[in-house]
Amino acid sequence: MLAIVLWDAFETIILPRRVSGRLRLTKFFYRSTWRPWRTFALLLTRRRDTFLGFFGPLSLLLLLTMWAAGIVFAFGMLQWAAGSALAGADRNPGFGTDVYLSGTTFFTLGLGDVAPRSSLARALTVVEAGTGFAFLAVVIGYFPVIYQAFSRREVMISLLDARAGSPPTAGELLWRYRWDREGEALAGLLEEWERWSADLLESHLSYPALAYFRSQHYNQSWLGALTTMLDTSALVITGMEGWCARRAELTFAMARHAVVDLAQVFHTPPCEPPARLSDEQFARLQRRLAEAGLRLRDGPDSAPRLEELRAMYEPYVAALARYLAVALPPWVREVERPDNWQTSAWEGPRQIRGRDQAAENEEHF
């Protein structure tokens, strides 16, 4: 038990993790706690997203508690196996006394009311005290790394709000970059998101608990942002004339790599994706781009190529979305609504509508 807990903590916190691996304690912990949590959240009609957002931070605390309890009970069993050689205890100390000594030693309380008598018991106490110090030191360094990775992820998601709407959509992103006739700004954006996708893959492979951390706004998520960039890249590759198709191919490759590997980490096999781009939605997308002076390339290979690219990632993002209980973004916004940065809790609908109309009339975004 001690070896299992220590190795699991070492793999989770320190050792760079591989995409696939054998069943481990942390993986079992998240499988057994997330599904009931998600099931209960789906029964809620209000505050559902808030309730789901509690799981990520709370799971870290529960995971550390599980490791600490496992170590304490393991050393308690070792003391019991060594004969419960304890001074200051009752005449017939039981297993509870061994666990009590283990707990006071692990958390370095130093109460002294129960002390080891034999050489083996003293050795076990010294080893456990050292283990407790090392465990606490590693935990202290674990939380800042987690929250730094979360902060890096959320910065790019927040920047996408003004570029692609709330929730972000591929059609809105291309429409708002209508002023970029040469495609240089869009190419720079795609390059940034290629690096973001690589950082997302690395951080969420090393610390899978990050996937359960929700974004600050209910209509934003890391999976939604990643799906939006995949949609955008697929559109640029197959449909846009004179745009940065090569840069879009690189971004698509990295983003698709992240989606597939994370689906493997969370054991979410690809499933039948929802109808995200029906014929009616595609026609609306074409009209939206036409308003910005953008014209999709007409050709016999464009539509089949887009379907081929969508089939490479949509089944995986659909499975992840179902597992994480997040909504996938549409290809084109369903209704006109202000972005998150345009709203506040003190403004009425009239001010919001007026500002949204003013934003629509801007020549450059």
C-alpha cells in the first residue's frame, strides 16, 4: 500500500506522464468521483456550471487527502506488523494506536504521548517523518505549477472573446478578421494558437486535473476554444481563397494532436458527433462571410475535403464534451448577442443593444 501511494504521487506530481499507461490510483480516483459528480450536476437546473466548476479545485484537495491517509494507514499497518512496540500506550495497544502514532509522526506533531520502543518501530517512525517532510514539500510546489498552467490556458481563451465572440465561433472569427486581406494577422493568430495547443497538450498530459477546471465564463471552455480553432483551420484550408492555408494546416495538425491524445488520456473513445454544421447552418455561414467580402472557394473537392477534416476531430471533441459536460461551440453564431467584454451586471438591455449595434458598424475591429 505504501509503495502504491508513493509511486502514484511521484508519477502524478513529478514524473512526466505518457499518453497511455496502466491503471493507477489517481486515474481510479478521478473515474470514481467525476462521473457521480457530473451525474448529480446534470440534474440541477440552476448553478449547474458553478457546481461543475467546484470539482477541479476540490478534487486536488481530496486527492492529496487520499494520498496522506494512505501513507498514514500504511505506516500504521507496518507498526502493527512490527508488534505494536509502543511506549506510553495502553497495556494492550491496538491497531488504532499504531495509526495514531503514524498520524502524529507523518504530520510532525511531536506530541510524545506514544513513542516507539523497539529498533524496528523507531526506524519506521524516522522513515515516516522523512516521508512526511518530503510529501509536504512536494505538495507546496505542486499547487503553484497547477495554477500557473491554468492561468496560461485561460489568458488565451480570454483573448479569443473579442476575436471570435462569446461563445467563440469560426464564422465570427473570420468575419472579424475581414480587414486582414493579406492574411498576415490571421496567420499570426493561428501561430499563437498552435503554440497554445502544444502547451495545452503538455500541461494536461502532465496534470490531467486541469481538464476539470472550468473557465471563468459559462460560455467559454478550453475544449470550446480548441474546437473553434480546429473549425477555423479547416475552413481556411478548404474554403478560403488567397489565405494562409499552410499556417492553418500546421495549427490544425497540432490542435488535432492535442484532442486525440487527451481523448486517450480520459478514455473517451470517438463517438458520433452532433450535427454541428447542417446545410442551413452552412448557408448562413456563407452569407455571414459574404457580408465581410469573403468568398468560399467553389470546387468539387472543397466540400468533401471539409467533411474529411471534420471527421478527423469532431468525434473526439464530441466524446470529450460529453465526458466533461461542456457545450461545443457552433460554426456560426445562432443569435446576435454582445461579447462578454461588452456586458456588465449594471447595464440594461438597451445599453447592451446600442453598444452591440455600434460594434457591428465599426470598419475595423
